[in-house]
Amino acid sequence: MAEPPTPGPAAETTLRADCQRCVGLCCVALPFTASQDFAVSKDAGQPCSHLREDHACGIHDQLRPRGFAGCTVFDCFGAGQQVTQVTFGGRDWRGDPGVAGPMFAVFPVMRQLNELRWYLTAALALPAARPVHADLDAVLTRATALADADAEVLLGLDLPALRAEVGALLGRAGDLARAEAPVAGRDHRGADLMGARLRRADLRGATLRGAYLIAADLRGADLRWADLLGADLRDADLSGADLRHAVFLIQSQLEAATGDGTTKIPPGLQRPAHWPEGQRG
């Protein structure tokens, strides 16, 4: 069976982070707390101490060893350049302090909006979801128009309502895609599978939406056609796992997990740089 297509060129350019067209918003607007993901704490609106004057990260190639693994798994889905270049017309919070507050407030809204747009685009790329393509396209058109709106409109957006609407459509699209699996998938929606021993498990067509798979042993597991929307894969071992055809898998989930050169990933996603090239021991 042919592998499903990934989001097309528009999503590749609009919904993929382009840090050179941003003004370091993720390094300023968002807070983080000292933990295994961040070496230090900082408040929202406070620039990270590693943010350079040119808005680039001063330790970008050393984030994991320096204790900032959380930065490596964050994906703004292109919200940074959208807020910088479109919402605020290329203005810079450093040179124009008056714009800092509104810009920092809009950024997390845009990030959630663009995430929804990414999933809608991914659902439209699923041939099996053709019965709901018209509904998906209608909501995507509306969400795209909102992304191009001004700050006042974005800050007044009812995100919970939009997420609920999109979530229902993605649920239908995911079910249609999972139905293509040669076996009936199990329902693990929202399940607590932290540290679960799932080595070589047959999870084809399973519903793993929102499941907690933190540190789960998924070595050699078959996850083809599994719906992984929102699944927490932090420190999950995907060595040798088969993720081809996986539904709604995103790059940040791979970045949060561990894997190796034998892990099979869907087209359009990249093997994380911290994964070993060969087979893990």
C-alpha cells in the first residue's frame, strides 16, 4: 500500500518555522521552568540569556548538552515569522518597545492556530479521509484567514471552540485513515502507558490520541496507521519501530523520543540529529 502524502508545499513554507524571519519570539514571549527540559527558569516576556542581539540562539548547536532539551522539541509551526512579518509588519520588539506586549501576547495564540492549520492540512493529505475533505477545507480556509488578521482579532479568538471543532473533524479523518490498517486497532485514547513494555507490540491502527507514552519501550513496535495526535512520546524508545503511515505524527514528537537508524519514519519528517545512526544496543 502506498504511503500517505504529507502536507503540501504551502504547509512546508507557511507552517514550518523560519527563525531568520522571526525576532526570537519563542525565546522571549514564553516562560519556562527549571527542570530536565530547561537548565534555568524565566518569565514570559523575559529574553532568554542565550538570545543574541540578532535574535539567534547563542547555544543552538549545544542545547541538549547545556540542559535545554525543551527548546529542541518546541515547534511554533511558523507562528514566529507570521506574527513578525504579517501581524506586526516586520516590526521588532527591541527597536519598538511599544509593540512588545501585544506581540508577545499574540504569539502563543498564533502558535495554537498554526498547529490546527498544520493538522487540518495533514488530514486533507489523507486519501482515506476524502469523505470529510470538504469540511476540513472549509475550516482550514477560515483558520488561514484568521492567521492573517490583526492582533485585536487574534486576541479575541475563541481558541477552545475552534480546537473543539477541528478536533472533531480530525477524529473523523483519523478513524477513516486507521480503517485502512489490515487489523482492527486497539483503543488507547488518553491511556497512561508511561514506562509501558510494548516491545514489538502490534499497534497497527491503534488510537493513541493523547496517550502518555513517556519512557515507554516501543522497540520494534508496529505503529503503522496508528493515530498519534497529541501522544506524549518523551523519552519513549522507538528503536526499530515502524512509524510508516502513522497518522498525525509531528516532528516534535520524534525529537522528544529516542530511536535509531532502524526506526522507520513517515516521509516529510526528519530523523532527529540526537538519534544514533546505527542500531541501539
